[in-house]
Amino acid sequence: MIGHFGTRRTRPDEARRRSPEVVPGKGFVRASNALATCRTQSLRITFVLTSAVAKRAFEFTIRPNRPAIPARQTGCPMNALLIWPKFESFSFWNFENVCEITGTRYMTPPLGLLTVAAMLPETWELRLVDENVELTTDQDLEWADVVLMGSKIVSRSRALELITRARGLGNIVVLGGADVTVNATPYAEGGAHILCVGEAEKTVPKLVALLENGDRPEGLVIAADGMADIGDAPPPRFDLIRHSDYLYLALQYSRGCPYTCEFCNVIDIFDGYRFKRPEQLLGELDVVYATGYRGQLDFFDDNFAGNMKKAKVMLRALSQWQKDHKYPFTFSTSMTLNIAKDEELLKLLREARFKYFLVGIETPSEEALITASKPQNTGFSIAEAVDRIYRIAGATVHSGFLLGMDGEPDDIKEQVIACIEETSIPWVMSSIIYPLPGTGMSKRLEREGRLFPAARVDLPKTANGDIARDQISAGVQFVPQRDPATLVSDLLEIMEYSYNPANYFARCADVACRLDTVPNLIPGWRIFARNMRTFVRLCWRATKNPSMRGPFWKAFTKVLFNNSKGIEALATLAVLYTHFQGMIPYCREVLEAQRAAMLEAGSEQWLAAQMAEDVDSPSPFVHAAIAKAVVGA
């Protein structure tokens, strides 16, 4: 069950960033990758929902009440403020309802900024503001000499606001991350002094040399030169956050992916597939363990088992570490569905206490998968593969389905619904495939004259005129092979089936009954009390919600009498439903508006109008500058 168990909740007036008394370590795990694609990374953020039984109380650094922002340190060469801009509050990927029930403020801290912080000089004074926890104040900005921001597609608007504010207060403003790497134009035109394009191991040393030399550049691009080595990366700076604000923490084992799916931009952002050594990753676990944190850890990898041989070596070491430390953590990660073919790998994942997997099913159409360069998902039964994960690994599966792929059949709606029913995957994120900037798909569609001009240079807009906050509300952003109005109608029907309360909780109960999960250690009375508090909140919300009441208690009773070990998974999925129930009506509204516009104009005329839309071209300055790496002083 999802739950938050940690130090007491700090009052808002105490909650500003403070210098920690203990610094567990510093290092770099992954900067740009933690700021990865809206789809890939946001899925990961939402599916890693922690077990209330596994999540234990922890006490991090005890900080005295002192001034929130201390005076400028004498002799300190730089005050650096790291900001993670707030995500759009009404998005499929912003799980505020989940955090409300669990007593946390946000799902996970910004791993990218924590790892960038680990690369900065020890003589610098650092503060980190995660705006998903609390907003940046003028006092924060006035304290800083330089502002370092990461940005994702869903936080771009807020990042641009912060650039203006920081410049107005005299700060040097630096932007980095995957969205900057893929589409630097908005940030350059928004006024950023420096853009870091590419992996941070390659760009941050140049940035530090530039700033310590006293330079104050304007419109400068620092580009990574070559592939970064993660083999010697020490842990991220977890001392810069309050663990009690978050539902779970994250680490990284690998970077990149060995596959070349044309709709994914991981292969465009990162060169090659790289790993950490077992002893290196276990050292990072030691650092997290030493802080007192216990509970859920997400391996923030794009494909944890892309190299199954290396993954098995890591899992054996991880299992032994867990046993030696009495299993303080449970894990989650992203992997491809073909892991189900390897029984040994599934057993090792179970022994290490992996409990949640995100797998990209994408579509049950093998022709569409091959067209999209994802053959690794073909040649086996999806339903049998998912069932093997439930029964052998003892893990819950979350997945996404994409409509509108080239080569998909006309009956794809029926195939997707049948696949969801056969696999009993409760949480499925279904959307029309979106051509992320820089991907093979985006480039191919542009060559074929099928990519909407707006999708090339800006965030897509919904039919209501709002900025699309996720892939679902973006709807159709290119000329599909199938009729676009039919495509939207198919998506609406799949969403209706997926999140109908009776259907959703029937799948939850089926999964929970199938899971052969490893039982957690029995928590102490204090932890048990907090677990129960979260569970009571869930039960109360389910009981007073008329549409949720019957399906939830029916599922609970079935699992209780058939496989009580699955109660934890059922409770997690039930908490998730409180978010879906609030988001689906919004997604339905914007999709129905787009479909209405298509039907009113006629699909062909609507597509022609989208293709004829006059959109400004990307700034030639930015794209020319990216080609020239800046060599540090």
C-alpha cells in the first residue's frame, strides 16, 4: 500500500531550505536522464507506488530552527540555487490526490538536480527548491548568485516564468535537462544566460570553470562532447532534501537503452547503453541506508534489464545486500516485456524485492511494433508474459498503450481492450502516439509531410486552446494512416473501459490474487500505526465515493480470502484510482472537443487546416550554437 512514513511534517513557516548538519555524500547519477521524456519519465514517477508495509519510519538529519536563508558565506565563491520548476498541477502525471492520502507533498525528488549538485565544487553554498513541494521566493533568488534549473515538457511554462524573475533580480540563469537538449529554442528566447545541452558529466565541469572565472555570458550554449562515463559516479546529494516530503526516492543503475524504438527519444538524448558496477551501486545504497531512510526506491533506468546478463550479476549482489541489511528497501523500475522469457531473471528480481514494473506494451499489433522498430515485443503472447511476471517475479505490472501507430489494424480498439482484460493490468496509460521532438518518428513524419507544424516547434495545444499537459490531452498531432476522428473515438472507448470502477477493481483483484509476492518484514508498532492511518484514509475515501464503494470492497474481500499477500498491491492500486477518477473527465473533455472539431469540419479538412497552420520556425541562433561546444576555461 502507498504510504508515507518519516519525520514529522514540518510547518510551512519552517519548511524553507536549510543547510544540513550531515552530508552523506556527493556524486552524480544522472542529470539529463532524470529529466527525460514526458512519457517515459512521467510514467515512471507515477507507477512507483510504495508499500505501506515495506516503507519504514526514518529520521533524517535533525535541523534546528534557524533563519531560512542564511547570510552570504564569507569566502564562498558561489551561492548556487537549484530549482526544479513546478509541474502543471492538472496533469495525468501529477498525482496530488495520492500524496494527499499518503501524507506526502510529492512523489519523488528531482534526481537530476540532486546529481548535478553532487558535481558542483565543495566550496559552493547550495540550496535546492523543488517547486512541487514549495514555491521559489524572492528571498531564495536574492540569496543566489547563480540559478541552475532543470526542465521537462510539463514544467516548461513555469521554467520560463522563473527565468524572467531570476534575471530581474540579477541572477545568472542556467538551464539544462532533456527538454533543453531536445528543444533549446524556448529557453534561449526566454532569456536563459547559459544552456547546457547533453549529459551533465560533460557540461557541468565546463560550466563551473566558466562561472569561477567570473564570466557572465549571454545566450551561451555548452554542449556535451561525447558519451559520459557513469562508472565512477558517487551518490546524489540526498542531504539537500527532506525525505519526509516524498513518497519514495530514486537511484540509477544504467543509462540509455539498447533498443531503437522510433517513438522514444532516449536513444536521441543518450549515446550508448551504460552500467554501474555492482560495488558502485551498493555503495549508493549504503549512503541512502545511512540516512535512516527505509522504503521504496525506484531504479530510474530507461531499461533496467536491457542487458540481462549484467542485470543478473547486479541482482545477485543486490539480493545479498538486502539480506545482509534485513531488507530495508523494495524496488521498482522500467523494463521491456521480453524479460518474461527469462525465468532466472524473474526469480532474481523477486529475491531482490522488486515489486513494481513499468513495461512498454505499446500495442498488441505485431505489424505496428515492427513498423515502430520494436521487434523485441513480438513473437510471444503478451498475456502469458505478464502472467509470468505476476507469478514468478511476484510484481505488479503497469503499462501504456499507443494508438495511431502506422500499420495498426482497424480493429485495434478491440485488440487493446482484449489485451487489457487478458492481462488484468489495472493501470494503463492509453493515448494517441505523440511524435516527441528529435525522435526517429518525428523526423520520419516530417520527411513524409505528416507532422503538424505546431508539433515541431512548440508544446501542442488542446482543442480548447490550452497547452496540452500530457500525451492523452494532446490528442492527434500528425496525419495518421487511420481516420483521426475514429482514432479519438477509439481512445475514448478504451479509457472508458479501463477506468470504469467495476472493470478497474476487478482487474486489481485478479492481479492481487495472482501475485506470488515475497512478504515484507513485520514493521514496528509505530510504523504499523502510520500504515493503518493511510489505509483508513483510503477506506474512508472509497466508502464515501458512491462509484468506488462497491467495487473496492468487493475486490478487497476477494483478495483477503484468496491471497492475503496481495492486499498491499490492491491498496496501492486503489489509491492510484483516486487520481485517475479525477483526471479522466478532463482528458475526456479535451478529446471530445478535438473530435467535435474534426466531425464539424470533416477529417480531411481538419487535417489540412492543422498542416497549414502558420508557426514560427525555431530560432537559428540556438540550433547553430548547439553545434559548437564550449571548452571550459
